[in-house]
Amino acid sequence: MKALAVNKFAGHSYEILETFEAGMVLLGQEVKSIRTGRVGLRGAYVVFKEEEAFLIGANIPPYQPNNTPVDYSPDRSRKLLLQKKEIKYLLGKSRQKGLTMVPLKLYSKAGKIKLEFALVKGLREIDKREKIKKRETEREIRRTLNEKS
């Protein structure tokens, strides 16, 4: 599975609790644009409207700008395809305070475009600093062990 777009910002700003996979309802030109890697996931999120999931805020520019329909919007909401069991579970979780759903990456699987999104909890600035300090100390430990070997 080749990753077509990755949201690097999500791992830094959120604590990932669970990940899910969903198909997407796309137009033909959007699929072509995604396969060329021209898609932005930063600032996008998943919401529920009447027991249907939608991806909001993902920017997919037109594949051929001169040949696009007049009413095409790169930032339009796109329906996600999930099973009823997953939708009910995520509806309950999304109503909890402090939890949200953020896209992590877009990839191709068996010729279909899939979205991997996560149920996340926002990190405070203090938590981010602690995470960076922990990563740096682990890096220092690895360096000292490699120098001794």
C-alpha cells in the first residue's frame, strides 16, 4: 500500500487512541489528482451528520484546472464509507468531550482510494514539550550505546 498523502501534523498535535479505515466517495478527477499526490490533509477532520461520516477541510485541487466543471470546489465535504457498526461506535465516541477524528493518510488499496483516520485527543503544550524531551533523551541513549559498541 503506497501512501498518497500523509498528515504529519496530526501525530504532533494529538494523542492517537484508535485508527480506522474508510473508503471515500470521489469524483474521477479527484482520484487522478490524489494519485499524483496533490492533496492536502492538514486542518481536515471527520464529522458525522445524520449517521453518515464526512471528511471536511481536505483540499483536493482539480487534476486539469482548465478542464474542470464550473461548480467544482476543492474543499468540498466528501462522504466516507463505513460499516453501520463502526458508524455507531464512532458516533458515541465523537460525542465524548475532548475527542475528535483526524485523517492520518490517504493510500491506495486494491485499486481503491482509502482514508486512514484516527480517534484522537488533543495534546496540551506541556505534553508536547514532554514528548520532545523524551524523544531527545532516547536519542542520546542510543548514541552513547552506539559509540561504545
